[in-house]
Amino acid sequence: MAPNSTIYKVELQVSDMDRHYYASHNLTLAQHPSETPARLMVRLIAFALFADERLEFGRGLSSDEDADLWQRDYTGDIERWIDLGQPDESRIRKACARARQVVVVNYSGNGAEIWWNRIASALTRLRNLTVLDLDPDAVEATVGLLERGMRLTAMIQDGELQLMSEHANVAMTPRVRVKPA
């Protein structure tokens, strides 16, 4: 944890009907001083979308060598590497060489479009890359769910994620830019 990080405790109940994954996760998220609340919530959304008992948060902003989230198999090999935002081409290539599956989750709207148009042609040969876009308005709405202690339910069906608290419900459907065949 970075000095002066803000700590959030999350009880996340995941019901992913698309993958038939149902579990409860008790998570601790450390918000780096330079991390925005929206990015923190995108980390939580990415966890919900790819939830697994072995999925964990990396050091993210504190380390260039870690993914924002990653999942390792029982031998320590990286099964899934998840980065948020708009990583550069070399970082994506390096991640694709290290992990079986790489996912980039964008959440900046038009900025994501510009980023993708710039690097898309260079990444077309990467067979283990998935790129998702989240609607920036929906991401901003999830910031309203942010509390130091949260109890959230993530329900996923037909590609749509509903993130629910006792007081609010935010729905979003991630747009798939590229996905392995």
C-alpha cells in the first residue's frame, strides 16, 4: 500500500449468469493518492466482470511490473492480466507474452476511441487480447456507490452488468472492441 492510501472494504456478491459463477468476495481496495474515484470503481467493476477465487488486485499505479488485476494458476503462471485505461502498445505486448489472457478495460469515452485508433493495427496479431470499453457516464454513476464500507451486488446477464447497493443501481454493458476468436 502506498502512503496515505484510502482504504475501502467491499463485500461483493457476484452472480454471473453468463459464466455460471456465483460467489461472495470480501475485498480491500487501497486507493492510491493519485487514483481517481472513477478509476477505483473501474477496478471493482473489472473484478466483478472477471471474478474468480484467484483474481487479485495488483500494485497497479505503484508498479509498472504488475497488472491492475491478475489471476494466477496454482503453479504461479499468469492466467489473466487486466489493465485499466489506455496502456501503451509495449505494455500490452509484454502482458500478452506473460499471460494466457490479457484484458484492457477502457473507461474514458472519446479518449479511448483516439487511443484505440492509434494502436489497433499494431495489436491485431495478438490472439490473447480482449479490449472492453465502459460507458464513462455509467462509470461516473458508480462513483455514487463509493463508501468506505460497501456491500454491493454485481449481477451479470447477457453481457450487462448491474452493480447494486442498498440505495442505488447502476447498469452498464461493456462494449467489446476486440476479443480472441
